[in-house]
Amino acid sequence: MLVAETLRQATICLAHANYRVPMDSGFLMNRMQIDIVDASVTVGDRPADVDLIVAVTEVRWRGSDVVAFRTTVEFAVKGTIVAKGIGDLKVVDSNVYARIRKGALRSDAVLTSAQQGVPGELVGRLNESDVALKKPKVGNHSREWEH
């Protein structure tokens, strides 16, 4: 899951930084493929430093604006490729994005200031604002957290 999210975020970052896509643009990933190449790499007691090797291809333009491209990303830990991914990005106007995503987000998926989240130290965070988990509902005896 982290590989997929990292690929998505790196692709969006490249759109803004390298192709000057406006910050209020919407992004759709029409296709994403992830392959774990080497699951045997261990990281130890600290988070691993992961290097991304990124290639951008199939860039499509509308006038002077980029409207789509493909990223191919290799994820390396200590020089060993551990995962590969491909993402096909489409850039859309913020109004178009809002119409597409309307109703797609659950209204209870985000903590409000009135909701009590779990203590940051319980989930390894120092800053309470980094925590997006809230306490389980009363009577919920499972080991699942709400988010």
C-alpha cells in the first residue's frame, strides 16, 4: 500500500514541479500497477531510506498544458530494487474533478476537532495532528480501529 501511495504522490509532485501543472488541478490515476520484486529485504529497527528511480513517458499536451503522462518507478533499498510500479496520470480541471469525486468520500472518514483521536504515542506519533485514528465505537470488541 505504501508503494502505491508513494508512486501516486511522486507522480503528482512531478506534474507540479516539472510540468508546471497548477496546484488547484485534479488528478486521476487511470491505471496503476505495482510489482513487489524482492520482499526479502529487511529494514531493521529504523525506517529504510528508499530511493525512487522515475521515468516519465507518454506525455500528452493540450496546447502548452500537460494533460496526461505515465510514470515508471523503481523503488530501491540500499541499491536493491524491491518494487516497481507504473502509473498513468490524467490532469483535470478542479471543477471536473469535484464532479467526478462528488459523493465518493465518506463524511465520517475525517476526524473533526470535536472527535477524540487516539493518543499520538499509542501509534508512534509525537504530534496529535498526525493521528487519523479514533477510538473504537462503544461495544466494538474487535481489534479494528476506526479511521
